Amino acid sequence: MKGKPRPQATPEQAQYSMDRMIALAQFGQQDIAARLGLNVTDLTCLGFVIEAAMAGEPLAAGDLAERAQLTTGAVTGVLNRLEKAGYAHREADPGDRRRVRVVMADSAQERILQVYGPFYQRIGALFADYTPDEIAVITDWFTRAREVLAESLEEVRTGTPQGSGTP
């Protein structure tokens, strides 16, 4: 399958496009969170809950705190708000009654898809415009860019260089 002709672009143009997309996404997350009755931190944590549910993996409250880079006390507040909004609930871990699992509420996915569904449909249509090889490159780039971003954010948080900053 041959891809469509693509316009030429420099790395600087690609970075500018990425920066604009990230800025739009940040503002968009605020709008989406508000539409779902949440704040951005709660929406981010809900995303981790959904990710675990889709993978069929249990998610302990402590694991959520680690993924979201929040204290366990802050995650308690997040979980209180997610429960109150009807998106998740806590249940005891059957293997360790001292641990608490975070479980997505049955109605949560439907409520979330009402907001995210049109976006995912548009993105799906956009991906349909690319060949499997092009999608592989896009996926590789996003995966590697996420690693670079995580490393850079750790440097910002700690004030200590983590590595070379190149993939």
C-alpha cells in the first residue's frame, strides 16, 4: 500500500506543530474535565483507571498515586471525587485486605465515550489516511517522544540532568 504524498517539513516545523497540538490538548483537557464534572487531575487519574480496566489489570490506589505522581493523600481526594461523580469505586484487594483497588464504575465508559467518542472517530479517520508503515513510524515517534518528555520532566522536577536527552 502506497502512502499519499505528504508536504515537506523541517524538524522545526514538526516541533512547532507538536507544540501547538500539546497546547490545544492542555486547554481541551480542561474543557473535557469540566464537561465530565471533574478537574484535570481527576480526569488524568480516571484515564489510568480506564487503562488498567481495559488491560484487565487491577489498579491499587498506591499504584495510581505513583502513575499520577501524587501523594497517597492526594489520591484519596481524587478517589473521593471520582466516587462521588460515579466514575470509580474502591474495593478491597482480595489478596491483601490492607490494599485498596480502584475499579471503574460500570456506567463510566459510556459517559466518557459521549465526550471522547467523536474525537476518537475523527482520529480513526485520520489514521485511515496513512499506510501501516506510516502508522508504525508515527507510533514509534510518539513512544520515543514520550520517553524523552518523561526524562525531561524528571529533570525539571528534580533539577538534576537524567541523561543525554536524545533517544
